[in-house]
Amino acid sequence: MADVNTIRSTAGARAADIDAGLRAHMNKVYSTMSIGMLITFAAAWALAGLAVTSDPSAASAQLGPDQYLTGLGYALYASPLKWVVMFAPLAFVFGFGAAINKMSAATAQTVFYLFAAVMGVSISSIFLIYTNNSIAQVFLVTSIAFAGLSLYGYTTKKDISGWGSFLIMGVIGLIVASIVNIFLQSGALMFAISAIGVLIFAGLTAYDTQRIKTDYISHAHHGDTEWLGKAAIMGALSLYLNFINMFMMLLQLFGNRE
């Protein structure tokens, strides 16, 4: 009986350690993601401010009444460089995913923050296209929806791992349709992409949260702190991308344009 009690006590202590470790791991994921979001929107806002001027003598092109693009703004949004700015985050993500196994956890975190800044450059035009109030309102709605979906993914007892393949195929379809629509410039297609995209990234938010949780539990016994550190960064990246994409698509659907 004493041996049985000892086994139960040890198992209970181990489970408690895993629970505490999981909470710390998820806090790391969410805090890293939040810092990345702060970097992204700070970079986007600052760059948009540098891209626009009300002084015609310093302008490279007219944007609207009493609003002009500076040389920097013209380079980013009107010159061929805009294609580099547009696709840089996508290239960065693929490169990051391929190279992370060769990085330390500290290096991976630094690269993630650098990626967040690059994303800020890529989406900075929203401050020229949409009103500030509209951006703030959509950001709040996205935050509430994201929190609810992530909480569902963390707490649900249902195994939603089967969603993954369908959602990833949906993302690939969205990327292809978005590239095609760059040339078609179809408003109806853009609306469909945004509406379907919101549903896909909502599903991915719940799916990725559960995946991050189960991955930690399955590896916690090994005590590989370096792997767990990089897993937290990749988890933050996944949730960050879900949030950004959901935000951008809701903004396209409901944002008020300047």
C-alpha cells in the first residue's frame, strides 16, 4: 500500500509540474505574440506617418486632397518596390520555418520580432486607406474573437486535430486566389476571399492553440528546454499570423475607407 501511495503521489506531482509548465509555456506564447503585435502596429503607424505629407513641395505624388506621398511613400506604395514589400512577409515565414532548427531559442525570438517589423512595413498602407477609428474598432473586434477562439481551443475536450489538413488547404487556396485577384482586381472575389478567410483563420486559431498545448504535453516529459523554447516561438508565430490575417480580412470587409 505504501508503494501504491508513493506511485500515486509521484504521478500527481508530475502532473502538477506539467500543468504549471504548460501555463508558463502558454504565457510565453501569448506574451511573445503580443510583443510581436505591438512591434507590427508601431512600425506600420510610424512608417505611414513618414510616407505621407501635406507639403506639396516635398511630395512625389498626390494621394488625396491636401495629402501627398513622400519619396519614401512613393517607393513603398507606388514603385515596383511595392511587390517586394507585399511578398516579403511570406518569404520571411518560409525562410524562418526552414532555418529555425539551426537557431537557438534566443535567436529565433529575435528573428520573430524582426519578422513582426517586416510585417508592419507590409501592412502600413492600412493607415492611408482606412480611418484610424475604423482600424481601432476592427482591431478590438478581432482581439475579442481571437481570445474566444483561442480559449475554446485550449479548453475543449474535443480533438480538433483533424481540422488541420482542411484549413491548410484553405490557406493555400486563399493565397492563390489573392495572387490571381492582384491582376483581376475583382471586388466580388476580394469579398469572397475576405469572408472565407475570416472563417479559415478563426478555425486555425482554435486548432493551433490546441496543437501548441498538446505538443507541450507530449514533449514535457523529455525536459528539452531548448526545443520547448523554440516551440513557444513557433506557436507565437502561428497565432500571430492567424490574428493578423483575421484582422486584415475583417478590415477589408468592415473598414471605413479614407
